[in-house]
Amino acid sequence: MPQPVRRVDIPKPDGGLRTLGIPTVLDRLIQQALHQVLQPMFEPDFSEGSYGFRPGRNAHQAV
């Protein structure tokens, strides 16, 4: 089971607050390990025109 995310409030220039969630190191390590295993399996299924969160692609290439 994942541990609770630590919430930190960051002040915004306009005076409001932005909440930032910080996962534990162990949870982040597990997320990264799963990503490295699953990403190559699912990458071939994506459309060639898809650029969001894909390795070697960015917003400038999408335009």
C-alpha cells in the first residue's frame, strides 16, 4: 500500500497558496521501476501522432 503523500503549501505571487504533493522515496522508487518495465511494452501501441509524456518527444515537435 502506498504511504500518504506529504502536502506542502507554496505561496503564489498573487497571495494564494499552491499545494504540492511529495511522495515518499520508496513509493517513487516503485513507480519508476514499474514505469521502466511497462513503458517499453505499451509504447508500440501509441499513435505516431501522440506526443504527450513519450520518450524522445516534446511539445515543440507536436506543433
